[in-house]
Amino acid sequence: MRLRVEFTTEPFDLDEAPRHAVVAREVIQAAELDAVDVGPFGNTAEGGADAVIVAVDALLRRSLEAGATRVSLQVNVIADGPEGVPGAPEGAPEIAEDGR
């Protein structure tokens, strides 16, 4: 499965990139992702599901530690592979097909 993540961090500073924004971009650029596009008002990257999920975890942890007060992100499935949906972490509750 391939995923696309789009994200921004706040607070914004139009004069210079805040530390949390720089850290978030560094995390995404260093991750094993492809099609990375960073910009002043939004960032996107694509990759395999596991790589995107690991990158999002690091992005959230490191940008919040660097002073972000808000992280907005969206994750989309862009291609389904034969492996299907990646498994939930160990100990996570199972979700039935009806959403319960």
C-alpha cells in the first residue's frame, strides 16, 4: 500500500522558518519516502505505508518537541498493494469490518 502525507506545523512565521517547521522537514526529507515536496505553506511526501507511518510518528514527536503548537496532517491511500492494510501495533484494539 502506498500513502501520501500532507502536513503543516504551526505557529507560522513569515519572516523565517520556525525551528519546528525545519525539524518537520528534516524528518520527512531523511525518511525512506519518495516524491517529497516541501514548501512554505505545506509539505507532501509519498511512500510505502510502513515508511509513511514511521515518518509521521517521528514528525509528530520531533516537531512538537521543537515548539509546534499544532500539526495538521492528512494521510491518503494512493495505491493498494497485495499486502492490504498494514497491521495495527501490538496490543491495539481490533476494529471489525462494520467499524466497531
